[in-house]
Amino acid sequence: MSTNLDGRVALVTGAAQGMGAAHARRLAAAGATVAVNDIRDSAELTALADEIGGRTAVGDVSDPAECVRIVADVVQAAGRLDVLVANHAYMTMAPLLDHDDADWWKVVDTNLSGTFYLVQAVLPHMRNAGAGRIVVVSSEWGITGWPEATAYAASKAGLISLVKTLGRELAPERIIVNAVAPGVTDTPQLQVDADAAGVELEAIHRHYASSIPLGRIGLPDEVAAAVELLADFDVEAVVGQVISCNGGSTRSRA
Amino acid sequence: MALVTGGASGIGAAVVEALAGRGFVVGCLDLSPTLGGPDYSVAVDVSDPAAVDVAVSEMRDRLGPISAVVTSAGYYEMAPVAEISPDAWRRMLRVHLGGLVNVARATLPDLVELRGALVAVASELAVGGGDGDAHYAAAKGAILGFVRSLAAEVAGHGVRVNCVAPGPTDTPLLAADSPWRADDYLTTLPLRRLATPREVARCVEYLVCDATFSVGEVVNVNSGAVI
């Protein structure tokens, strides 16, 4: 019984690269028409939309008016909206007292508020359809916290509470809300980490893998598999939950 | 080859169907096997370690080495804690926790060899507890602790051990007059209805086949009963 999204329309945010692109490919492979969002247009985003037979939906999701516009554009072009995958994220790290206040809030307003604005924008359309699936990409750090990541961890933990609350609030309307919490995943973000640490990408991979029971970091498609499950309209009974894809890192640290 | 305990009915039977749909040859251990469904069945009480060893061995001879295990065998009964007899307590632990441990021991060499996956069926009551559920919740809660620990122990061998925790599910385990079927209870669920065996089986299928970066994870399929 694999997921069948024939005739469904999905919006995936932060989809130009990394995990978002994997989610979009996975949902398209399951039959959905997928609109791929990112903060700016790019050759990558257009190529992805072309590859999966979808469309681009460019805009800054930290702006509520932009969320309404993005969603309206998708619905106008594709006729409906069944699935939202809120995958976009902005991350900076700094010791608490060194973290610039405006930047601290930019992390929270992008990750947490942006998802809130998106949910508000998609709800009327899901209510029209009589059902919907909202999958929020949180993070392992939203569960465990992390040094020098107060803004990011707070935003991701806030997303988990938002999901639990919306799970309760919207399930009676058959709009099912859940979260995925990825651990360390092989995305372009790791190159940023490597550059910041002044080491090779391979060294960063080994460093992270050494604290993961499965002995390796994850792949974007492994997280996308959880997104696909939570976007499956044959599964309603998973409500307000967080599915971790982290190789066991929150269970034990070797 | 996938081995499913308690595969003759309810969630187990739905798991047999789901895994067969993903291309597995499926063998079933059950107290009372039924015809049809699995490719081969052995009648066994999973609380008996020696009998499980024999049954698993027979299963391997018949269907080949085991790359996936789902432990779904179990039963449900409610009682106030003062009325749970030592025998009732012991039986509850032996069937649920013992049924998992015995089957895990018997199949682990194959799972390591094939870098396979094990999924235990726990319960929402393991997470949230419930009035009148002391022995059932304790047994299912022990499954969570076992799963997380075994997951950490064998992850380095490439074996994934995970868990589903179903809420009240529309199976024969739930009597027609069960309080879990009453409207008063169902209206407290965000989804307003029981989970179905197919929904639980879909999550088990995900953990067996697709959750290649999850270990020690508990997927809650409970209509929002515990969030």
C-alpha cells in the first residue's frame, strides 16, 4: 500500500535544495502536482519544478501577505491545495548574548511565524476540500535543544507545540497536522557548517556520524519518506505527532 | 521474509497484508493461526521461549532467513490494580514483553546478517496510562524501554528497531461493549473515531520498509488520544 496522491496538489516551502527538494520529488512521485516555494527564484527551483511537472511559487513566507498571495497563486493555477509541507528554515547560531536581536527574531519569525502564516493561508482551501494534510519540518534540536542555537531551537520547539495544538484543533475537520524532526541530514547546510569550522565536508560528516547510533548521517530522501507517510490521505489516525528521523541520536549518544 | 506474530487477526493480519503488498514473503506465529493471509503459519504461544525457538526455526526452514519482524501478538483486559492477580500480572508481562524478547532473541542473528528491521506493537496506554490499565500499560511501557535500548544496541549492525503505539483500534481485541467504543470516549478524540488496523499497518509498513534513518522511534497512531 504505497501513498497515492493522484489529483492532489501540494505546496512545499524551502524547496530549492536539500530536504525540500526531496519532499517535492517524493510527493510528485506519489502522484501529486507540487508547487515548490523558495524565498527567491533560481535556476535550481525552476529546474526542479520542470523535473517534477510542477510549478514554482516564489515568495518570502515570513510575510503573511506573501503567504496569502503564494497560496492563492497555487490554487488559481492548480485548482486546489491539499497538502502543505512547511520545510523552509533560516538558521544562524551564536552565544545568547552575542546574538543580534534582529537576527534572533528573524530566525523565529521565518521558521515559526512563517509556518503559522502559511497554515492560516491554506486553511480556507483545505476546508473547502473537506480534508487536508499539513506536515511541518521541525528538527532534532527542537526536541533536545542545542548550545548556541537558542533562536533555532526555540523556533523548532515552538513548531512542535504548534503542531500538537493544531493537530487537536483541526483533526475534527479531517485536516491532519503532524511534524517530522530530522537529525543531521546530508544537505548543503553541512557545507556551511564545514566552512564555518574551517574543515573539509567529509570531516563534518564523520564528526556528526560518530554520535549517531546508526553510524552515519541521514539522506534527504529518508526524511521525505516520513513526509510522504504523513501526507497519505489513507492515514488519518496519526494526529499531532512528531516522527524523528535521526539515526537514533535522541535515544542514545555513543 | 517477514515474520509477524499475532498475524491471524486484527492489526497483525493487516500487517501481513501490507507487507505482502510490499513484496515480502510473510510467515506468521499465532496462538490460533487462520488459513489464508500469510504464506506459512506456525501455532505457538509467544510467551514460551523454547517453543518460539522451535517455531522460528521451522519458519526459517520453510520460508528462508528473516529480514523483518513485527511483534503484534497480545491481548487486552482491564482490571483495578487491587484485583490483578499475580497470575494475571505475570501472563500480561510474559505475552507482551516476553513475546517481544523471545522473538527478538530468536531472530536477531538473521536480522544482523540481513541488516533487517524489527517493529514492536506497543500501545498508546504505554505512553499515557489509563484507569484500570495498570498491568497492560506496564507491559506495553516495558516494550518502549526494551525497543529503545535494543535499538541503540543493534543500530551499529545496521538493524533498525522501532515501535508503533496504536490508540484504541477497531479490532476483535476491543469488545463490542468496550468503553473505548462508547460515544462518550470517541468524542474526546481529536479524530472522533477509533484507528483502523489498516492505518496502524501502514505505519508499521513505513517503519519496516521506508524509515531507514529511524531507530528507537515510536510512531503514535491513536486518533490524537495522546499527543
